Amino acid sequence: MSADPTHELPVVVIGAGPVGLAAAAHLLERGLEPLVLEAGDRAAAAVRAWGHVRLFSPWEYDLDDAAVRLLEPTGWESPDRTALPTGAELVERYLDPLAATPQLAGRIRTSARVVAVSRVGVDKTRTVGRAGRAYLVRTLVDGRVHDVTARAVIDASGTWGQRNPLGAAGLPAIGEDQAGDWLVGPLPDVLGRDRARFAGRHTLVVGMGHSAANTLLALVELQRTEPGTRISWAIRGRSPARLYGGGDADGLPARGLLGSTLEAAVQAGHVELHREVTLTRFTPSDDGLLWVTGTGRDGAPVDLHVDALAGATGFRPDLDLLREVRLELDAALEAPVRLAPLIDPNAHSCGTVPPHGHRALAHPDEGFYLAGMKSYGRAPTFLLATGYEQVRSIAAALAGDLEAADAVQLHLPATGVCSTDLADREAVETAGVGFATGSAHGWSAEEPASCCGAAPEPLATARPS
């Protein structure tokens, strides 16, 4: 079978989050036809899930240039570039208007979940005649299969919804699959729509990223007005010092305040901290609560009886839909092999990850790219602005402009990639206690977000943790 002609086919973008919509905007500027496939019923579905959370980074670093160029002719008014948006504000003031622009509105298909990607007419093992073939993207729409062909594919679907297990060694604890009735997401709306789930009850938060910190501080606030609200916090490490951070010395004042406020809450006894915890078993009890058992410091038993369990242990990419694509992934991070050394959290924070583009993101199957939070695999160092530069470079490469594609750069504050020139601590305190980095999970997601904060699918400064 001869290779299908692809020049008239669209570039399929998987995911209509911030990076996916930015990819579509850049493709349009390059004269390429995008088709955005979104699993949710609206664009930015993952960001909506943590809409109550405030980002660490201001609007200046949350907007993509090509997206803004689409928005400006519509009469769109740019937000105050120094303000810190919530996830809901990111959607309402930027992502919803962007998805509604005349150029993008007809090129986004919602409720279209991508379940597989392959090459037309050949499986993963076939080499002869593979080059130049179109991609086949299989979707589920209302339970029915729809196949789409594409000249190239950009997977910007993020990692939101693919949480890491709560057990040790990357595996679920015994009974974790039976704990769904007690499990809540990493960023529940404790003071809003989910209040009744936590008021006067015992909640265990597991994890040591900024998603965990946000949830813990919201529970502390709830505790002030709801007697009987009990908060337990389990971490795998010996100390939460990394999450507490540098306080006033932190380049992102919102992030510094988050850590120092949590430290004060623990020291005041509002939060019961369990260190060096290995969770081994979850057991539903006859009284409707969940027994959580494991070991703690020096092998001491951990035995907690809880009403709710907030798993904030980070996310991992869903690679099942890509089984028929020839990928070249790092064995540890599940990120593109050339990108992995640049983002390895054992050696880098988000402040030391350099800008990168199409060459670091390419795979043996030409024309296929992972972008955004998903490109970082299990690494927690993702920056939303980095995702925008990724898709700018990819779009230029797909259009054949390699000079522009290779000219990767990142415009961030002079004080460092994880810093902003925000006002003083008082201004941050005025903005509110709960902060994240924007998921869709980014953080995307995000999110054991070692440097940049929480919130997934994930997103402004890091991914969710």
C-alpha cells in the first residue's frame, strides 16, 4: 500500500488546554490547518477542575503571543499583566475567549477522547513504507469510534487525571482500588463546593508538593469555623523543608508565603504531620470510614481512621494511546530522550531548565510530538511559558522554517525562570492564601512540584503535584 498524501490533512492537536490552544494558534500563523481534539465537553476542562486555585505567576507569563494576536482583533482586553489569576479567571478571561475566536471555534472538537494514535495502514513493527504516511487518530465520541487522519500530531493532553498511586515503589497500596469513595482529587474546593465533604471530618493529605500545601491550608481555614475538623498529613520524606521553601527570600512571593504559612500551621498543631510514611493498605470500615495503615519514622505503625483521603502525589503520562507510535522515551522520566537530561528533577528545578523546541521533542516517527506537561513525563519542573515556546518551535518546524524553529528562547523575569517581579509580601497576602501554578496540572500540571507549585493540567509556572 502506498503512503497516503498528507499535504491537505490537518495537524491534530490532542488537548484544548493552554498549550494545545497555543499550538493551534501557532499552526494557523504558519498556514497549517489545526484540528484540536478535546476529551472534555469544553475547552480547558482540566483547568476548570482547579478553578478555585490561584496561580503563582502573573498574567504576563500565562499568555501565549500567537494566542494574543488572535484575541486582539476581537476586542479582547488583556488582564493586568502583574495580577495573579485563579484557574477560573485563566479560563474566563483567556482560554474561553481564545477557543471562541472565529479562527479556532470551528477547529475544536469537544467530547472527543483520543484512544489511539497510529500510522495509516501499518502497525508499529512495519518499517518499509512507513515514512511519509499519514497518522490515524482514533477517538471516542458519545461511545462511538471516529477515525481522523492527520499529517502530524501534537499530543498536548497533559497528565491531569493520571495520578500517581499512593503506595510505595510507584505501585498502588493494597486495597487502593477499593478506596475510590474516600479519594478526592489533589486540589478539592475545600472552602467552596466540596466543603461538606471535609467540615467536621478527618482528612488525610498525602504528598509534599504545592497541591498538598494548598489543600492543607484550605483545611486549616475550614478548621477555624468548623469544630471537629481534623487534618493529617503524610509525607514520604524525612522533612517538609523543601516545601516550606525560602519564605520571604522566595523569588515568587506567593509561593514563599504558601510554604511559610503551612510551616506555621504545622508548628501550631493545626496539622498532624507524619514523616517517612509508607502506605501499605486501605480498608473500608463498617462505620463508613477508611482505615489507612502503613509504617512511619523508624518503622512505627501508622494507623489512621479517615473520612477523606486527598492524594497529591503527582501525575504520570498516559502512554497507552501511543502504543503504535514509535517513541523514544527516557527510561526513568518517560519524557523524550533528548529532553530528559534538561528536565531531570534530580539535577534541575524549573529555574534551570533551558528553553527547548522541536529537536528535543522529536521521535523516530517524524511529525509526532509530545508537548506541554505531557512532554515532561514524570518530571515536575514544567513551566507554562516553556510549553508555549515548545509549540511555537514545533509549528515552525512543521512549516519547514527550521531557522525559526531552532531559535528557541524563553522570555521570563531577569531574576530567574522561577521568579517574578511581583510586589511585596503584603500584596501577596492581599491576593489570598491558596496558590497554585495552573493543569491543567500543567504544572501541569503540572505535580510533586519541587519548585513551582501546584495545579495540573497543570500550568502557569509548573504542573500540579
